[in-house]
Amino acid sequence: MHTNTSANRSLRCIALFAMLVLAPACSQVKPGTSADFPSADFTLTVLHTNDTHSSFGGVTDKGLTCYAAMCEGGRGGYVRLDQAVRAIRKERPEALFLEAGDIFQGTLFWTMHKERMPMALMDRMGYQAMAPGNHEFDAGWPTWLRFVDALKTPVVAANVSFDPRPDSPAMDKIFPYIILERKGRKIGVVGLITESTPARSSPGSGVSFNNARKALEGAVAELTAGNVNIIIVLTHLGLEEDRLLARAVDGVDIVVGGHSHSLLSNVRGRAEGPYPIVEKTPNGDPVLIVAASTACIYLGRLDVGFDGNGVAREWRGEPILLDQAGLASLGAPKPDAALVGLIDGFAVPVLEMMDATIGVINAAGRDGMPLEEPNVMECRRAECLSGNIAADALRVVPFKEAHIALVNGGALRTSLPGGRVTPGNVLGTLPFQNTPMITRMPGAVLLQALEHGIARYGEGEGGFLQVSGLRYAFNPSNKPGQRITRAETPDKHGHWRPLDKKALYRVVTVDFLARGGDGFSMLAPLSWEEGDKLANDALRVYLERYSPLEAGLQGRIAVQR
């Protein structure tokens, strides 16, 4: 059995790889720069992104996905990201640039081009390392390996193993960690991915996502044995898991995180915490945790001053908003014309797809704007307009006999817009190739599913359920298993009645949940019948059939305190 932490990957080989392939050590810090810590033995700048989700063009001034290299008045995307990185590297040429996963999935760029577009773009961006996210496995691990095989950028994934080892040259490009050298100092970069990837994605058999803590402890032990005393962990675990890991493992200095789409900031009101969050290892040393939201709207920048033992003593940083003002503040160079042309070329067939109108959604004051504000992540914590429409489509279109539909909030990747709706909007909202499934579900199992959907409420988990033909209320402060306080379904006269645990309900959901994905193990044993359309086809048909739709919240989900 081969694992990524096998003994034949010696420190010497990895260090040699880093020195031959990666950027060499560069010049000293310029006096007076923002990263200059006079008392530090060594200063390091870390630039980072996470959860890009194929938002290679960024977003428009209205917050919609930009299907061009750059939309006027917009923000984010790879062209602006490249401008910002080049500007900072002019000041700090030795700065590290790291990607914490989930490049795949989320926009029509992925729906149409799959891994081909990030294959063409990643190496141009100048990353020193990337860790995979769970969505890198949405189309199965062979697709991920094809992507890795096309890259020169190193991939770090200490807790991913294959059994048996695939016959792919990509396997020789996947490392548990790499060692970089800057100004004579060795820096270890370890990669970790969430252990729940099989429940959140569709990696297929033959790949394992092992215990992250054990993998990190093993990597840190090997690195420290090789006199590497500055260690960065590049994770796709989520902010809370990052914090727990930082408190549990000695030797870690910086955690660059992804997965929970967390914005950390010292100045922005929507931030989940300061930038960086500072935790303590068991021996009391500081660990700096950073993350930079989602959709390539921010570039994270952390400057750290280390002492001679590799312990962080001083730091400062803040995510940089990739808009015109942010770029101007950096003195950014002009956009890279070749990069602009490459992205615009990928955009052409996407824009052609988006040209037709299939329906209209009436939503007061939101013509052309996304129904969810600030973004579709709202569908992972409350009733949302896009969720209502998608769930209604799933209940009405594939099966005439359906009573109830359940849609996991994580299935909704972008918000439907108010006003004109195109095929591109539909595929952007439901990009997964999910098939509707129907079953006779006991009320007791349905209640278990609702409980599971809110089991990790507040963490941005994709298992939060949007519903149709059902309404429910919950109190997240109650004990597990007792958080659902009300669940009701309409009778044949349209009157709402309490859910009957002994009754059978005709419930529709997508195959991902029916198989037990997102932890819905109570659904897997049921007998399911497959529909003849994909979920996004059902949404398209629904919009065509019932347009114009009136969008509004209907009290389907109530949060009690």
C-alpha cells in the first residue's frame, strides 16, 4: 500500500525539488517597507487565496459572476489577483504565494470547461504550493489527477492516500509537504484536506482522506528532524478545525486555511474574526491563522517576524480587496494582456450559453441582482429565495406524486438573479450533475434528516436543508437531536399539520443526499426511484413553465433563540 507519507519521500529529495523547481531565495527586505520588523531575525511575507470556486473573472459591480477576464467596475478574479501579486513581489520578491483549495466548481467556467480552465491558468499565477479542496474531487479522483499532472505548481496533501497507487505520473507531483528556502531559512509547507471529502464530494473508491491531525504530527516530526523550524500548514478544513488543530500540534507557526469561506479582517464589518487569529500550541507558542473569504475577491497578505528559533514574534496583515482602489493603493502594474486573452477566450462559449432568456423572477428592487445578499451562503443558515425556487422545482417537475422536496444548501453555488434568467444562471445555481430521487420516507426519518441538517448550524455547512412542501423551526441552542421544535406539512386542503412520525411521505431530493452524502446516512437505506431529468434541468423546466415567478420568503424555515 502506498501513502503520501511513505519513508521513501525523504527530506533530502523534497528539499532538492524545492531548490530546483521553485523560486530561489531572493534579496533582503527593503528598509522601511511595511513588512520590515527591525528586531526580527527573519521576516516572511505570505500571500494566499482559498475557495476560488472557478471565479476566474471575479464578480461584476452588482455581485454577479463576471464571465470575462475583468468586468468594468467589478472586483476580484485572476487578472486583478496577478496584478496585486506582482505589485507586492516588486517590494517583496521572496514572498510566498499559497492556494488553500477548492479551485474547481461554482461558476459556468467549471460547468463548461471542467478542469481544462484551471489547468491553463494555475501555473501562470506564480503559486509556490496548493492544497486540494473537497470540490477538486467532484468529478472523481481521476479528474483531479489529470489536473495535477498538467501542473508544475507543487501539490501538498499529507492526509490523502491511494490504494492501490494509481498508474499516473501525477502521483509523483503530490507531496505531504515541501521545503522552501528563503534567505537561508528553511520553510516547510504541509497540505491537509477535510476528512469528510467522501461525504461532501464524489471522489470514488480507491482514495482515502486520513486523519488530519495524525498526518500533520507526522509531517512536523519529519520537518523538525531536518532542522526546519518554520512550518506553514495549508489546509482545507474550515476555520474551527484550523483553530483546534493549531491548539493541538506543537511546531506549527502559520495556518493558511480554506473550506469555510471565512473572511478574517481587522477593518471589515462582516469578518468572522481578526486577521490573523492567534492561537497557542500546547507549548505556548503562537500560531497565526489566516483565510481570505471566497470567489477570488481578496488576496490575503500576512507579514511575520520570526526569532532565531523560528517562533513568530511580530506580525501584521489584512486581506486586500481586489478592486480598483485596492490595486491603486499597491501601485499595481497593468493587466497581463496574455492572461486577459486566455480568460476571455474561455468566456466566449459561456457567454453564448447565457444569451437566451428562459424565465423571469420578480423580486422587488433586485432586477439583475442576485436574490441572496451578500451571497448564496445565506442558503446555509436560513430560508433563501434561490433555495425556495430550487426546492419547488424539484418537488413539482420530476415526479407528479411528490409531497416534499429537500435541497442541501451546499448544492446551490450561486444565487438566481432577479429579473431575466438564462440557462447560464440555472447551471450556475445548480452546477452539479445531480439526479432527482424519490422515496416513501417515514416521518421519523424525515425528522432525523431535518435534525442532521442543523446539527452544525452556524458553521456554514452545506447540509442545511432548503425545503418545499414542508416548513420547520429549530433552536440551535437546544441539545442535539432536540433542536427541531416544529415540523409541519400541508394536508390536502392546504392546512398545515404536524409531521406524523409514523406516516409515509413522498420525498424528493438529489442523488447525493439519497446516497448519504453530507452525512445524511439515515437516507441511504431507503428505496429510491430515479428521475429522468437532472436537477438543473428540473429548475430550467420550472422556470420556463411557471414564469414569471414571484420570489418571496414564506416562513418555511424559522430560527428560534
